[in-house]
Amino acid sequence: MKIRYIFTDSSLETIHNSFMVDNNTIHKTTVSDISEINNDKSVGKNVIFFNAEFLNSCSLNGYDKSDKAALLKAKFFSLHDDQLLQNPSELSFFSSFSDNIGIWGESKLIDELKNKTSNLRKCLFMPDYLIFFENKNVIANFGSHYSLRLEDGRGYSGHAQKINALLKSNAQILKKLDAIDVSSEELEFLKDLDHSLNNLDLSSLVHKFHFHHPSSFNILKTPFNFNRLLSLDLINMADFRKFAILLLTTFFISFSINTTIESRYKSFSEQTRLLLSSLGNQSVRLINPKAQIDQLINGLKISNNQNYFDDRVLSLFDTFQVDELDKIEVNLDAKFAILYLDGLSSQKLNIIRNLLKSLGLQTEENFAQVQNQFNGSIKVYLND
């Protein structure tokens, strides 16, 4: 996958340098306007380093890496309110523990840049000093401005006056500073100091960053929207319609299923409530319907705790599967049950008679025989 790296000014108007990384190779490219990056659809991602002189930065040393972004922002502003010239509510805050840096700036300026980049293909925008990701003090001349990165993670971009002021307030870093294409005539605090002086090789810096520090930091992250997809030709209108139809169909099916389930649940609850009520239960609040009904049946009393519902006949037909059993009618007031049987053989009828007799239950039979099969009923008295 191709990845493009671009270096631009703080307003994103001027492109200073552009590089393309394709597999293991890197080569310089030409981009005259930032909107041109939409033309090459073979590029999977654009990483744009810009002169972020309007941004401020700090080290994240001492902050909890498990904090959410909003909590980290609140902690930072509460600890640095004396250093902030603006109202914190007017500031945007960005953090990256992989880069060990917290960055804040005026929300109004950041929103203006977001508007400029809202129609661009997938891009990551980050301050240009993040190209120096190693833990050391580095200052580099980018031609139009200077970039300063400190070993604790802080970074700054700006013209000579700003960088001179920073060097003055951080004099201790001058003793150990890598300077790249730096003019000591502009940066007065570098005069007569023993520091290294190297040439700026952006191609090598990009190559090293790409293969050793693939940061996902993004200052100008914009929300996802379908209009952007359509304007960038990432999805055509026909495919969008198909996707919309599929999405709406899925929604309505899900809604219909949920409505049906809810309706059946309400019906089940109402039927269960009526059943409990018909059995004499005073409570109609359903928490565990099955358990409530089982408890009610097991503890059912008929009068003065002298007689009980005899469920032995039900246990009999639960233990011995009798396919010919059509239904059971239970009369609690008269204390009997009627078993209706259809197509019963003489052998099974005798077995049922003997089992009921062995349980000590009184019975009355009413059967008619048709072609060696018995159709009819057995009335079983449930109580002594």
C-alpha cells in the first residue's frame, strides 16, 4: 500500500516537500496543492506534517496512560490553568502516549483547518516536529521555519524569534542538542556552543519514521459522513443506494422481530397472570412465572390443611408415556380427575387399571370397544 508524506505550512496552503513510500522504496513527488492528493486513488493514506506554530505542547510524563481522552484533557487543564492564556473551553486538546506529547490550541483555528480538509481522502495531520520521534533534543531548519523537539517529548514549530525565546527559557538543553541546517546568525543562543551540525535529509527522516514509528496521531480528525464518500468517489451512487436499501431492510426486519417478540411476551405474561389468578393466588406480579406456578401447585391446600391436591395420577402419566392419552380434566372442587383415552389396547388398559389400583386411587370407567381398541374415560378420585 502506498503512503504519501507531505510537509506544508501552518495554513496548509503551501506544499514544501512530498514523498511517496511504496513497499520498501521511497521517492520524492510533486504536489502543488493539497487537494491534488485526491487524484491518486492508489494511495492508502496521506500523512501530512505541517508547521504548527499556533499549537502548544507538553510532555505526558506523570500522566496515567489508562485515562480516557476527556479525563486526560480535564486533568491537564486543571494543572496548567496558570499557563493558559485562553479559556480552556475555547481550546482543543490532543494527546498521544506513543509520542509522549499533549498538544493544545485554539479551537477556532483548528476548526478552520478542519473545514479546509473535510473533503480530502484519508489523512493524518500532525505537527512537523513529530518527525523527530527519538528521545533526544533536536532543532532543524525547514527553510520557512524552525522545528524544535525535546527529549521529554515536547515540540515546537515557528520562526526564529519564537525558537530563540524557547532556547532562552530552556538553556540546559543547549548542552546536548542536535542541530540540523541551523543558522547561528538567526538563532543567537546557538553561538559559541558545542553542538552537532548536520544536513537536513527529509527523505531519510520520512523513511525512518515510516518503518520505525507509524504514529496514528491526528490533529484534524473529521467525522465520517456519506457525502464525503460520494464526493471522493470512494463509493458510487448505485452502490450507495444498494447499501441504503440493505440497511433500511435490516432495520425494519429487526424492528418487526422485536415488536413480535414484545407482543408475544406481553400475551404470555397476561395469560400467566390470569392462570395465577384463577388458581386463587392473590399476587399477580410475575417475576419467575414457572417457579410461581410450581410453588402454587405444590403448596395448594383445599380446606383446613386436611386434604391436598393428589398429583400422583399426573406423575403416573409423566413416568409412563401413554400416547393414547387425549386430555386430562381436573375438578378441584369435586376432587376428581377424568382421563380421556382414545385407541387404547386391552393390554394397556389393564396396565393402567393395575397402576391406579396400586396407588390406592378409586376409579370409575366408561369405555366403548371398537375393533379391539377402547375409547372412553377413567374417572379418578383424587382424595381419600
